[in-house]
Amino acid sequence: QQQQQQQQQQQQQVGLMKEEEAFLASEMQNISFQERNKALEDVHCVGEGQTENPEMINNALIEFQEEVVRQADPTYMRAYNRNRDYVEDPAFRLMFLRSKLYDGKQAAKQMINFLRNQETHFGSHTLGRDIVVTDLKEEDKQILASGIFHIQGERDKAGRVVIYLFNDMFLRKCKIDSMIRAGCFMFFNCVRSRPDVQLQGVTTIFYDVVREDGQQ
């Protein structure tokens, strides 16, 4: 019976992989030539990185603020009331603008979603400041100490930070909330105070090292 369950799980995984491949192929057909070319350049670590100038940044920050006002999000307001300087800090907002290629509207929405997730997983008391190690629970710290996440010492040819996520049996026993908190803490602190990382980006590689039956 256990063998049948394992076979069923393997078949389900194969089915999911085929669905994902079909979805990706469909999406690739729907994007423009320029977007497809940019995606291939990212994969092969070629092409030019992002460039900034004061006028671009200023215009993007203005659009960002206009969208924040338009959204009137309650979570943002709680963060604003706790620490206005933090949420209005250009360095904090630029982190989201760079990830959205200076689209102020999309970057503002991303920041609001980030604050919502921060409140959900870390608590309202953490709004208006960075996520720090004392915000983690014991199981979260065990995940980080387990070696599941590994940051490569050297960057890839495009200058991006490379993070490996080792999908082993320990990971499958973790609570999803703990995994989310550990991942958020690591990724946030990887980019928060590093404009160079925000500009170049991060590559995440998922790596299976142990199968369900325990074999390598």
C-alpha cells in the first residue's frame, strides 16, 4: 500500500510538471519578441542591467506616492502611523520600484502587498520597520540553521545573487507559516540595504536532494 501511495504521488508530481511546462509554453507564446528576448538573456546571464538617473527616480517616486494615496490601504496606514519616515523613505520605496522597472503604480501595489504579508506572518507590531531575527519563532530559526537556504559565495555572470533552496525531507516536515517567515526574512535582508542587488536581481534555484523514499 505504501508503494502504491508513492507511485500515486510520483504520478501526481509528473502531472503537475507537465501542466507547468504547458503553462510556461503558452505564456511564452503570448509575450512580445522583446520580452521573450529579455527572458532568454536573463536565463543565459547576458544583456544589460538596469540604469537609473535622478529624473527617472523622481518621476517614479511621484507616481508611486499618487498610487499609495489612491489605494488608501488600511495596512499601509497602520505602518504609516507607526513610522511615517520608514514607509516614506525613498530607499525603501526604491526597493519595490526597481523590482517593477520603475512602474510607480505596480511598485506601490507590491509594497502594500508586502506590508500585508508582513502583518499577517510577523504581526502588526513589526510594521514600520525592517524584519529582524527577533521576529522569528524557534522553528523559523531552525529552518535557517538547517542549511535549506544557501547563498552562493559568488554571483552569476549577470551579477545576480544566487540562492539555492534544497528540497529535502526536513523541509517537507516544516509548517508552511514557518517556511514563509524564514524565506521572507532571508530574501528581505538579502536585498533591503543592497541597491546593487536590487538592480541586478536574485536568482533562486530549487534543488531536490532527497526523494520521498529517502534515497538520494
